[in-house]
Amino acid sequence: MPSLLTVLPLAFVMIAGPQILTAIFLATSEKWGKDSAAFLAGVLLAVTLFVTAAYVVVRLLSDAAGSSHESTTHRWIDGGLLLLLAFAAWHTFHTRKTSKPPKWMGKLEEATPKMSFRLGFLLLGLFPTDIATNIVVGAHLARDGDPWWYCLPFVLLVLLFEALPVLFVLLLGKRAAAILPKVRDWMNANSWIVSEVVLVFFIFLEAKNLAGS
């Protein structure tokens, strides 16, 4: 399976939790247009920056190792990715019963574009599970020798997922106000299950890479 297609499902892991809940809250706020646009700008910057950073670091390590030590370098990379994926799976499972919306979400009704941008950047760049996922995606693509632009479909898919609430508002108008709270409740209760399935699948693939490297 091509690396690009392999990492795309991890986009769901990126947005499951406070990330998509924040997007829904902002899409149903009074200043939904400006706030959602600022939030998505923060998301785009964070994911692009951190995935690219992981890609560049691993690519430099692979180039520095040279062909004679390539196999050993790949084993270390695969081992590190397995640890990160295990952490992400553990964190997702550990927080499944305590995944109530954070207290700060109560302030989203008074959000400004500046606050929305900051939330987009922090939630998609520095949230524990997303830190691990960003690194895994960038490192996995670099490890396989794929070009940097392979990161972009993943970034854009994350952005699309986060943009879905505001797209619903644009398409459905007032009807979105009745639909989005139901989507929010479902995601809050069940998104961890989908995330775990994706993470376990990716753990299997990385374990296979490690065994064959």
C-alpha cells in the first residue's frame, strides 16, 4: 500500500476530540464566519509546520546515515514510530471516559478571531495525540523516501474534516443548528473507537515494517 494512502486515515485521529468539538462550537457561534476562518488558518499552519518538521528531521537522519547504515536507521525510526503510535492509542483509550468538553469551551461563545486562530494552532499542533500523529505521518513518509508534497494531502484532509461544520452551516443554514449538536454528541461519545481502529491498523503496519527492515 502506498505510504500516502496509508497515512490518510490518521487524519481522523487528528480531529477526534476537542479539535472537532471546537470547530462545531465556532461554526454555531454568532461570529461563525470570521472565527471559523481564523480557526482553520491555525489548523493549516500547525499541521503543515509539525508534519514538515518531522519529515525534514527524519529525511536528514536517513541521508546522514547513508546507504551502509540505512537498514539500522530505518529500524530505529520504525521503533520510534511504534512507541509514538502506542502512546497515541493509550492516550485515546485512557481519555475515552473523560472526554467531556474542556471547561474552556464555555468561553467559545465569546471567542475572537485571534483566540480561534490560537486554538486551531494549539489543538492540532500541541495536543498530545496530535503531536504523536504529526510526527508519525511526517516521519513515515520520509522513512519511505517519499517527496515532501505527499504530506499535503494529509494536511488538506485534516483541514477538510475541521471545515465540515462550517461547510454544513454554509450549505444548510439554520438547519445546521439542529444537526451539528447531534454530530458533536456522537463524536464526543464514539470518535475514540474509530481512532483506536485506525491506530491499531497503523501499529500493525509499522510492526510489519520493523520486522522486515
